[in-house]
Amino acid sequence: MTSRIPRDSRLRLVRPRPLAAAPRAVNQRRPSRPAPRPPEGTPARAELARMARTGLAGPVRVARWADAALGPGSDGATADGKATLSESTARRAAVDLGLSLAQVRADWDTARLAGLVEVHGDSARPGWRLRAWDRDDSAVLRGWVALFDAWSLAHPEHEEHEPAAVAEVVSAMPQLLSFLQLSAGPVPVEQLLDLLQQRVTELRTERCEVPYGPGTEQPAGSPGPAEPTPAADAPLDPLLDWALKALASVGALTYGAGQATLTPLGSWAVWVKLEQICVAAQSPAGNIEQSAEDMLRGCAQLRPNAARAEYRAWLAARPVGSAVTQLIDAARGEDALLRGLAFEALRVVGAPAEPDVRAVVVEPALRPYALLWLAEHDGVDPEDAHEALTRNEATWLWVDTAAAVADHGEAPMLVRHLEAAVQPTVPQLLDEVRAVGHPRTVQVLVALAAAHPDPALAKAVRRAAFQVHTGG
């Protein structure tokens, strides 16, 4: 699809909404439809996960080495303040693992993009996906899809390439990937180049950047010949070669002998995105007997009123103190959606939960949620509760909620989430998102860039993701 949105980076803000309402948007049930089935021949999820584990074996090995050798929360790996491996740490890892220095650094960067390593400020620590790597196929596949989404960061373009042309090619690649997926076999590079040229022409036409040269008719009433842009002069052949090599480097396709073919993992990932399916939530039936985390997952697709009824039934079946402890433990997990839902359930608990909620205000990941809960508990209107947050806390919560939407929602919902930002413009939002240090910042920005229909805004978001990834 092409964009008809003007090149204007200003956010179109509606009436301010409390950020506490943002996670609830994830819970709205869409009209039911039969669950789509993957194309015939798609391997089972267990086999896809095995392929992903094989492809990411190197990054997992480096991430586990860092976890064991440096200890939880250690900043020894990132002494340069950019969350990249310091020289001494990289050399130590190369010796211990029997790898080259370049391979260690490449695997470390891949581990960050796949969520195996999470960046917290100027340090890094093992991500939840690394902890669940051997036992949770869904965590493995999510990690691989995160890397797939960040293919342009995993294999950066050459400096001599025109940035605007690179952005156009990145914007055009979803259409090429869809064509590869529908072809279900090798596609000549010449055919892909022709499709890329058509798509880039469409993008330029939408932005009114098509120059009128000899032999072309200029529309009546136009102000005059357009000046050719640097992007229009950039040849697409080397950029397509870069894009295909980058996608091959993350395991999405094979590229060689003048043709490209999606791998089973790549074909499955493209199909998932085309279908916009979410991770299936557990049925709400029987939630009363489930753990807090499983109960919250089971309620994820319910409307707010139905979810609150489930929370009440679950709470009634156990002591309040034990229930509150379980909910807070679930909120401490790595799934941002469960964090928001846990505090929704704590709102149902009410006053008995206040001491425990006040106790977690000191925990950075829970602080914004706890402050909103306490404000509402003290009688502040939910519409105004967000005023209890500082700008940094509100920005952190925006990123956390965006992570929940990226993991469990759909692309249009992620685009609409921009309305919940406290910043008046996209540049301000990106600057503050980069500074707040949320561990999912890169993945959120990559997902937002892939979802937004405005090429100019998507380019700015993608650039911010790259800067966060490289520590710039």
C-alpha cells in the first residue's frame, strides 16, 4: 500500500488521554474469524523454532557467555557507554569461545537485535528470550521475527549509498518479500529489480518527486520542471543487492546465482505479517485455577468488563496477600502486556494492594504503572492520572506500551499509539525515547517504522532505531 499522508512530522494529537488507557486498547476483541492456516508446506512451529535456534546459535552462545562470565547486570561488557562490547571484553570472549573478534562483535549485535541481550542505559543484560530459549518456541520465534524486522540494521548499507534511496528501498522491500512469498520458489533478481523500480516510482509519485525529463508531458498548471533528487539519481541495482544480502544474513532468504528464495522461516514470517495474526491467547475458561501469569494471558483478548469479571473470580479463590504478590511478580516479567494487565487486576483488588504497590515504586519498570495506580487510588480522575508522571516516566511507559502492542497487537494499533505520546512532535518523541533507555527501544522503533504509512516519518523512526542500536 502507498501513503497519501503529507510529509509532515507533527503529531496530530487528539484530546489528551491517560497513558493508563493505552494498554487497554490491546484488550479489545476484534470480530472473530476462522484462524488462518499457513501456506501448504510450511513447517510446524516446533520445526520453525528449531531452524531459528540453529540460525541464532552463535548469538545465543555469545549472550550466554556474557551472562556467565560477567554476571547479571554487570557493565563490564559495555564499558564504552554505548552498550557495545568493550575491546577487552570482546577479546576475552574471542579467546574463551574460539572465535574471531569480528565474529564476536557480529554475534553480539545480532543478540541485541533479537532481544537475547537487552540494553539498559549504558549497560546490557540477558534478555527474557535468552532465559526461555531452550523451552519456549514462541520466545524463539519472536526473537527471530524481531531480527527479521531489523534486517536493515543487522547488515547496514554502505556509506556511499544515498540515504534517501536506501529509505525508499527499505520501504519497498515488504512488497518484494510478499511477491517472493507468493511465488513459493526461486525468483530471478532481474524480476525483483523490475518490481523494486516500480515500487520506488510509486513512492516518488506519491511524494510528487518524479522529475519531468525530455519526452514526458508536464501536467498543465504545474509550477515547472522538478529538480532531480539525489535519490532519483541513485541506481537501484546495488541497493537491491544490499537488501537481499541483508535479508540473507538474518536467514530470511537465500541469495545467489542470480535468484532469491525465501527460507521456510522467511516465508512463514512474511505470511504472519500479511495475515497480521497475534500470538494466540489462552481461553478464558478455567482461569480461576491458573497462575497469575496464565490468568492474565487468558484474559488478554477480553473486553475490559469481561476481564474485570475474570479478575474478581480469580481473586476470590485465593488469599488477597498471595494474589497481590503473584500479580506483582507477573508484572515484573518481560511481557509488557502482562505488566499492564497485572495493574488492571490490582485496580480490582483496591485498597488491600496499596502497601505492595507503594513498595514497587522504586522499581524502574513498575514505577509508572504504580504511580498511575496510586493516583487513581487517591481519587484522581483516571483522565488526569497521567499528570502524576514525569516526562521521562511517561515516555518510558509509552515505549513499554508500544512493546505490548508490537508483540500482541496489529500495525494500525501501533501507529495510533502515537496519539498517546506526551511529546508534541515526532522529533521530540524520538529524542526522548532514545534518552529514556527502555530495553525494547530498538524493537519498538523498528516495528513502528515498518507499520507507519508515511515514508518520511518511517525513515526518521528507522534512523532513530539505528542510532539507538549503534549507541549514536
